[in-house]
Amino acid sequence: MSHRPGSPTTARGETLLWQQALTRRAALKRLGAGTLLALGLWPGALHARAKTGSRPFRFVVVNDTHYMSEACGAWLEGAVRLMRRERPEFCLLAGDLTEYGRRDDLAAVRDIFAGLGVPTFVQIGNHDYRAGSDGFVREPERRSLRAPRDARRAAPGRSRSLGAWSYSPGDRAAYMKLFPRRLNYAFEHGGWQFVGLDTTEGIFYQNTTIQSHTLRWVDDHLAKLDRAKPTVVFTHFPLGAKVRYRPINAEALLERFRNVNLRAVFSGHFHGFTERHAGAVTLTTNKCCALKRSNHDGTQERGFFVCVAEDNHIQRRFVECPLPAASPARRPDRGRSSRGASLPAR
């Protein structure tokens, strides 16, 4: 019975399973981001042993406001007043600011959050694209729905075929005009790094792919981050494993942060609380903060997170925003696009 030279054998000459001792560094290189998260072996967490020099501070995280009418605005103003009571230093607004991507609606949300009195860092959601003809166009008409050249540069350019029709990825020009430089970007606060990333593929809501322009931005800018500083990523689409509506290539994005001291990922899109732990990294989604949209998980509460960052840790709690009595709510997307189209899986 042949065996690999140098492999251990028993007294009877039977070959034992070949075992190669791996260093921790070599083992980490062999594992993907999803496996590392599941095992709690996130490499960047090793940086957390060093003193960060950060100071405690408070911020709020909001997702899925889905503004569609003046009634939504009045209710959202009340929600912002609740946020002000928490005395945050800034706000993360994780996409789907509006329901239909209309310029006036986006402007209304911008103005309402200006009442918070602190910076609001937004991220685009699939509902923040404007669809023409409710998203359905014949293929020869598709070009007319594309954003102007200056806003189209990194826009998803692919449509999906549905019989004789094409489903356009939509137009985000209004979002980019009202929220300039708010697709892929980073900022620092209190010794922490915050990275906002565009995870949308136009108006598509499921079976999506994070676009190449986002992955290229991360590749180009990651070296500018201090890998030892505690870092937060915020996106619209969820990145946690096995969370509904997670992009197909979510792990490819997480993989790029494997050597960064990543502490938390905040996302929306799935209206409901989910939490995935990976050692010191916590990936969450939250219930929506919308008057006229409901939660995918069947819960009734609407609200936001209040977070306190201190050293390398974030403490988080949910604050409910009461709904008016007998407030009608639209059902969330359940296997169909909110723009009215059933999209094929890929």
C-alpha cells in the first residue's frame, strides 16, 4: 500500500491520513468570506486588539422610508423628531428613500431629514430609480429611459427580457442630482470608518448582482482605509448569509474587507430584523421606517436603530415610530416586483 513520502504510519505500516499543519494565516487565506463569517474567524478582527483611540458617539440607522405622498411626509417628520430626541451625531439612511424614485419625493425626504440637524449619509435603493411606463418598455424604446450621460456612467446598463417586453433598469439621475457623490463613498467619525456601498441593480429587487463599478471602487479605495480602525459598512441590499434578497455575489464584496477591522454591516431592503454574527462582526437588517409599506417578516412595528459606538463595539437598540390608528399599509414585495413585474431567477 503506497503512501505519501514522509507521511506518518502505524506500527502495522498502515498509512494514516495525510495531515498538513497550517498556520492561522494560511488557513484564513484558504477560506472564503462566508465561511470566515460563519466560523467567527474574520481576519480583520485581529486588528481590534490594538487601542483604537476612538471616542464614544451615537448615531441612528434608518432604512426603507418609501415616501410616496404628503401623508408619508407628515408621518416621517414625526419619526425624525423621535430621532432628534436620541441626540445622534449623524444618520445612516440605507436606501429606498422613496417608493417611485420621483424627484419631488426624493427632495422631500432630503428636506425632512435636514430637520434632524446632523449630517445624513444616504445610500441608494432599488426604489430610488425612476422607471418609465412602470418599468415596461419595448426593446426599441429602452434607450430613451436611460439616465443622462453624466449620471449614466456607472448605472446598470442591462435589461431583462420578459417575452416581447424589456424590463429597464431605470433612471437614477434624480437621486444623483439631489444626493451627489452618494453611491460609493467613505467618511470618518470619532475614530471609526464608515463605508457606504451601492448594492443595487437598477429597480430589480431579487436575484440581483452587485455591479462591477462598486467592486472596482472598493478595490481602488480600500488601500486608503486604515485597516486597524473599526469599520462599518452600510448598504441597501442585505449582505448577511441566507437573508432573503441577498445579492448573488454578496460574498465577493465581503471578501474584499477580510483584512479590515470590520465591526458591523447595516442594510435594508428586507423589511424585518435579521442578525448574523461572525465573531465580532454583526450584519443586520431592520424593519422598515415607512407609513405605507409593511414588513416582510409580518411584524407591525416601524422604526429605526439607535447605535452607540465605543472602542471596537456597537450597542444597538430599536426605537418604534407609532403608526396612526388604522393606517393602511401596502403589502411588501412577495415574489413580485413592486413595479408590477415578476422577475426570473438567474
